[in-house]
Amino acid sequence: MESITAVNQLAALAQEHRLAIFRLLVQQGQEGLAVGRIAEALGLANATLSFHLKTLATAGLIEARQDGRFIHYSASFDAMNALLGFLSENCCAGEPCLIAPAPCCPPEKKP
Amino acid sequence: MESITAVNQLAALAQEHRLAIFRLLVQQGQEGLAVGRIAEALGLANATLSFHLKTLATAGLIEARQDGRFIHYSASFDAMNALLGFLSENCCAGEPCLIAPAPCCPPEKKP
DNA sequence: TCCATATTTCCAATAATATGGAAATGAACG
DNA sequence: CGTTCATTTCCATATTATTGGAAATATGGA
């Protein structure tokens, strides 16, 4: 991964609304969510939401898919994995690894 | 983790020089690196480097430690883990997890 | 105490980003 | 082919970040 790509992706995430959008989409998995649903969930003006979606899409962090009259956006897990990998690259100077394993979806625990 | 914290940390990383500094420190492990060494490695003016180090430190991504006449900065792996975890939180809508396991320090392979 | 070296602060010019209302565009379906 | 609903573009304004030279500060050692 190019450093400039990572900078663009981090900049895309470094904004309250865009971070919320991205996290929401990560939680939705591959299915993603229609723009209108995102607007509902986060309460953003049309123009503002569209601007932020475009920024995230241009950075490669989310992808658009037409679905009937709707456009579904979903997180690009490939891009996300590449970015997380880039941050962790060659870490820890040979010491035991200090970066936690992927925290998502552990085998379910009952509360 | 608060969303505002994550935004600040992502903004801190969303800059070419700061990203380079952070990745360099991640690679150095807990030992870290003196400011002068970072300057050597990245070729930054004193004022510029100091500004970026302060930004990263304020965001909580790196920590300073006095070592003789030098100040060593090191990556905060706790902060890094919290940030990566925040991005991945509740991911994937119950589908099989799409986020790659931590890529660092796999059991060594000989080339 | 005083020196030498390491690091930070001060400064002000330049450049980039976030915002939402209203209008325009796009897509599907009868 | 026109209607309807979903989404994007246009616009102007206000806020915020980045830069390096020079001077100031901090530290340890003699």
C-alpha cells in the first residue's frame, strides 16, 4: 500500500460523521445500507451526507451498489484490512507482538 | 472509546509525516526512538518534527520518555489497539468475520 | 556554575475542508 | 414516456492545519 493512500483513507475517517458512517457500515457487513437509511440513522442533511459518502468512496473505504431505486453503500473490508495491516507493518522490533488480534466476531459468549 | 478520541487519533495519523513517524515508532517497539533519530530518518526540520510529535502525543498515540539528554518517543500500543478495536466494533452483522487477524509478528518463516 | 547538545516555542502566511438549501440528475416502474 | 422517489451537484462562507527560521528552554556532565 502507498503511504498516500493510507493518508487519504485516514483523513476520510478523521471526521465525526464519516467515522460514524464507516462504523455503521462495518457493522452492517457486506449487505451495507441505503443512503436514506444512513441519513435516518445519523440525521444528516442530504448534501452533507452525499459529500461524506463521496469522500469515503473516493478514498476506497466504501463501495456503492445499485439496488432497485436505492444505492447501497458497504464497507470495503479489503481496504480496511490493507489499512490496518499498513499501520501494523513490521511492528514491534522482534519483541513479542504488542498488537491485539482482530477483536471482531469472537466465538459468541452468552452474557 | 469516545468517538471524539478516535477522530483526533485518525486526524493525527492522516498526515504524511505523522503517519511516517508513527509507523517508524510502531516498528521500533517499546524502546522507541530519540527525536534526533526520527529527524535523521525522516529529514524534517526541528520545528516541524516537534509540531508533529506534539500532535501525535496529544492524540495519545505516542508517549515521551526522558532518557539522559534525549527524549524517546514510542508508539502507544494500548491506544493503537483501542483505535483498531473501535473501528472493528460489532462488525460484520453476524456474518463470518471479514476483518483480517493482526498481521504483525506471525511465527517466523524463513525465506 | 557554565557549557554543549537536544528539543520546543513563537510567528504569520498559505492552503484545505465542512456545511446545508435549493435545484438538477438518475433510476425504476406502471 | 411521464411520475415519483432517491441521490448528487452547485455555491459561498467560516474554520482549521502546515510550514521552517530563529530564539528560548531543558538536561547532564565537567
